[in-house]
Amino acid sequence: MRSAAEFAYRLQRLSWDCRRGMKETEVLLTPFRAERFDTLDRAAQEAFLDLLDCSDADLFAWFTRCERPGEAALAAMVDQVLAHAEAVG
């Protein structure tokens, strides 16, 4: 788990970190951050930050359901991001 200072710093950069080199990933991450991030508990927020540290290629593979993250917390966060995207249409 990140220190309080590191967590606060990452929260300041959150909008910027959701901007990606692949539009396909950005269009999923940005609305999730705007509409759901603040409602998550600290562990899920940490998982979302960890997700943002992953490569665009990995995110694309996960979001297109071609692959699954090996780490359970990342897999759960991918599921949440996809569920959110499906719910908002």
C-alpha cells in the first residue's frame, strides 16, 4: 500500500494518468475515474492506481477480454471498469 504522501500525490495526477496513448483505453478509464473512483474503498482505489501503472498494450488486451491480469486485484478492477462502461452504454 502506498504511503499517505504518495497516495495524495497520485490522486493529484489521477486525471492526467488516465490519459493514455491508446484512445481505446482512455475512453474506459476517464469516465470510470470521474464517476466511480471517489466511491471506491481505499483498496480498490489502490488497485485502480496500480492499473494505471500498466502498459497500454496490457490494458487493451484486458479491456478487450483477450487476456486477464494475473493479479486478482487488477482482474477485479478490470471487471469493474468494464462493468461501468457497459452500464453507461
